[in-house]
Amino acid sequence: MVVPLRSPEELRHLASRIASEPVESQKNFLGLFLEYLVLDNISPAPTEDDLETILCTSIRAISNLVMLATPDASLVSMLMEPERWRLIVDRTDELLSSNSKTRCESDAKFRAGVAYMFLGIMFHMEKREGWAEKIISDKKTYLLLFKIWSLKEGSINKSDVYYATYLIQDSMAHNIDPTDDPKRVQLVLRPKLTDLGNPETVGRIIIDNAKYHFRQKPFDINVLHQMTCLLFKVSIVADHPVAKFLSKQNITKRVIRVLSSSQLDDNEGPQRDEIGRLLKQSVYFVVHTILTAKSLGLDHVQEALENGFLEAILKHSPFLVKYDFKLYSTIWTILRCYLVYPSVIRSMVKAYRNFTPKNSWGRDAQQALDDYKSLGDLLLKRLAFMVYVNLTSKDHQINICASCKTKDQTIPFKRCTRCQAEVYCSVECQQRDWNYGGHKTFCNRIKTYKEETDLDFGRMRKPLDFVNQLVQLEVGERLGELHSIRASEFPNVPMKKLAVCLNLATFPATMKLLPFDVVYGPDDGQLALPNTNVGDRLWKEVQESNGECMLAKTTLLDGSGTIIQYQTTGLKELCLPYNGRLSVSMLSTKNPFKTVKDVVAKAVEDSLTIAYNEEFCRLLEQEMFLSGGYF
């Protein structure tokens, strides 16, 4: 179809009145301007200056139609056809890239106007059916939005910049289901993050959007939901440079603060269920982002607690208890798992003191009030014991000579300067352990791992010693209960043939007894667990020695593997140094009446190497997604 060339004045006149025309005329004019975007159909061919005017006027006409009028469905369908939408994107891109000699001084203003018109088209079509599939998922649209965002240093309106960031984020998140296999999520998201180039730039887009929207009053729960959802999805590709950049920019802190300060619990009426659903998902995303952060679980939990995470969970617990009790209880369980770290205990105590639940929360919050009190009791017990350990231990740890096994707080213990892992009461004991106790081999292995992983093995001692002492404290306080369990469940099995299992994530700690033929393989003395694919290489090396062994089965919250802590008098073995990612799930000690003298750690990488805590996510997905169909 050949379109006759019209004068710029005539085109501007048509563009200005297109929104007020009858539907049939709008259709004709829209068809005309779409044909002008093709360019090749214009006869006679326009000059270079006329060409820019034609393109700019055509984009403005389309923008006026969707912004100033209520377009007929057939008109919107015309714009959303892939070929026509691509024309609009391509011509807008050309206008933003063009350099006209006649407008060099007003170049920034011109580009700002073009950006405004294009964003206006997108804004008024955003809620249309089929929008996501036909428009927001288009890669060229995605990159054009990034170009508009890059104009922010010019005269482009700030609200236009933030709307562009919102659409960019929407493009990133499109076609990604949080319940999908992490490998598929990475396959979809990683190229989108990479398309925009500089990771810092992509991270800045997300941060700019958060700053802008989190300042708006009244606060919109949909914004919180969108931001937490995106954070969650980026955390799945935690090794990507964008995710690493975000982890340094306190974006999680901002989300937590908004979550804790928002007044969502005052909403009533028909919107309450929708608000509850969005809040529930937002809390899930925040929790998941914090607790599954690759290699940063401990640091993120401390930062979260210091910035209102406990307050946010408590404040919105009436919603959570009502809408998804399993999610609510799982959050508490995971938080309690971290209370084997003295640093987290201190942060939790501080957060606990700064918040008091409201009695006005009503019956929906009774569970939250009970859990709040239970957490307080647990914190007091752990804090008191932590203070006791600090007061009675030199350098805030339990010092036991690695050679003679002496524990004497009057002796100034010295640490091995090479590995920082063993302490000795004297030079003679250190020399004896080096020459005859096997520490020479052990020390060299630790030194190798330190060089390979750049981890401070000295960090390992404090949390593990603290856990060790917690186990002994619980067992010592509840010996009568242990004998009662044995009398009722295993009357014919000697106590020294039973293993004590403690779950330190509950209060009081859940305790049970298991015979060795359950904990160990009956034939070879190995630990028998169903997950043989991951554990076979490890369990073979966990051998009983002289009838004494301590085992601690634990899960890494970042999903990178499983740790087995164990103690023997005759075996010292280390596969990978502990680096602060431990979450205790169950502790088993073969001989609960004997002081544990030595703890070493063993880790094996999960063959999937995903950023999920498998058990945590399995619970959430089963309750939230598979049954509820929220996504």
C-alpha cells in the first residue's frame, strides 16, 4: 500500500485530534500512522528532516490515542499485533538514537519527549489481555526500555524513569514461575540479566525502583509483592554478578523495613483476602531470599534481624496464621535453627526486646503470642548459657588440649599458628601431637583447604563448640527423661547402646532415643541414610572408633550440601572447613554421659548445587503452590 506524503503541519494536526475522532475515523488514522512507520510505502520519499518529523508525529498520534481516549478493542488489537508492535519499538529506538543538526541544543528534551510518548503507549496497554505474551516478553522492547532508563541523566521526567524500571523488572520476571526447577529458572533469567550488560547497571535499576516506590504514600502491597518476587528470582541465580551486586546494596534491608512498617493489618472488606495472599507470598519471598542466600545465610540473617525482620514476621503474624499456618510455623522453625550462633542469638535478643505484640490482634494472633513467648524462653536459656560459656572459656570458646585432653581454665591455652584449629595446654603437648598424634597430616590438609577456599578455619571452633555444649547441657538436664524413654521404648537395650537425638530448632528441644542399628548400618558400622547418592562418599569414612563417636546431621540453608560433624578418639578427618552456613537439624551422640572432646567437620557437595534449602522449599511449595495454585 502506497501512502502519499503529507506535510508535517497536516500530520501534526491529525495527531492532535485523533483522540477526539469517532471510532471509525480513529481506526483509519491509526492505520495511516502505522503505514507511515513502515517508511518504504511513502511516496514521494521524504527528506531526512521530514522523515524524523513523520516518525515522531506518528508515535505521538498513537500515544495520544491510547492516553487521551478509551480505544476500541479492535484498535488495541492492531497495536498488539507482533509486526506492528515491532514497528513502534524499532521507530522509537531510531528516534532515540538519531542526531539532528537542527536540534542539537534541545536533543535531551526531544529524547525525553519520545520516551514519554512510548511509555504512555505501554502504560495504557499494560492491563490489556495478552499484554505479557505479546509485548513485555519481546526482547527488543526490553532493551528499548533499558535505553529509556539510561536517559535519566537528561531531562526525562523522574516518574518516567521509574515506570521504565518497573517495566524492565516485569520483563525480567516474565515467564518465570518460582516453583519451577531452579535450573530452568536460571536458564530463563540469566540471559535477561546478561542482555543489559553491566551487572551494576542492572542492580541499579532494581534499587532505583525500590527507592522510588517505597517512598510512596499510601504504600501499595502490589509493589512490595513485585519487589520481593524479583529479589527471590534473582537470588536463585545467586552466583550471577547482578545477584552479588544486590547482596552488597542493602536491598533486602529496604524490603524488610517496608514490610515491618506497612499498616496492612488494618485493612478490612473485600480486599482483605487479596492483601493477605500478596502479603503471604511477599513474606515467603523475603524469607526465602534471606535464608537461602548462597554462602551468605548467616550474614543475611543477622542483617535481617537488625533491620526489623522479627518485627515484620510478628506484626503480620495474624495474617500468616490465618492464611498459611504451615508457612508461618516453617519460618519460626528456620529462625530457631540459627540460634546455634552466638552472634545470631545476640541479634535476636535485641530484636525481641524492641517489639511487643499487640493484645488487640485478636484470636488469629493467639498462636503468634504463644510463639513469641516460647521464643523468649528459648532466647533467655541460650543467652544465659552463652554468657556462661563466655565467662568460663578463654577467648570465648571451650579450650580442650588436643593432645592430653586437659580442660583447665587456669592454663593459657595456645593455638596452632598454621591451621588455627587445635589448642594445646603446653609446648610439649603440641610437639607430641605433631610427632605422634597425627596433627602434622591434619594440619597440612587444613592449610591446603584454606588456600583453596580462602576460608578462615578458626571460625569453625566457636559455633561448633557452642553446639557441642548445648547438646551436653540438654542431655545433662534431662537424664531422668532419657531413662524414662528408655524404660518405656527400649527396656532391654543398655543406655550405652542408644543414641540421643536432639532437635535444637524446637523449644524445648525435641529429644528421642534410637538404637545403634537404626543410626548405623547393622553390618559395617556406617551411618545408614536414604540419600545414598549424596552420602556414599562420606558415610564410608564416618567409622566408629573405640566405641565412642558423636554425629551431628545438619543441613546447609544455602542448599550446597550436607554436613556431618563427628568425634572419635582415633579418627581425625576433614573434607571441607566449616564456613558459617550451618543450620542444625539433628544431633546424635552415641555416649551422652561422656564429654565430647574433639569435633571435626565433613561436607559433601550436593550434586544439584542449587540455591534452595531442599526441605524448607519442599514444605513451602507443597503448601503454597501445589495446593493453592498461587502462581
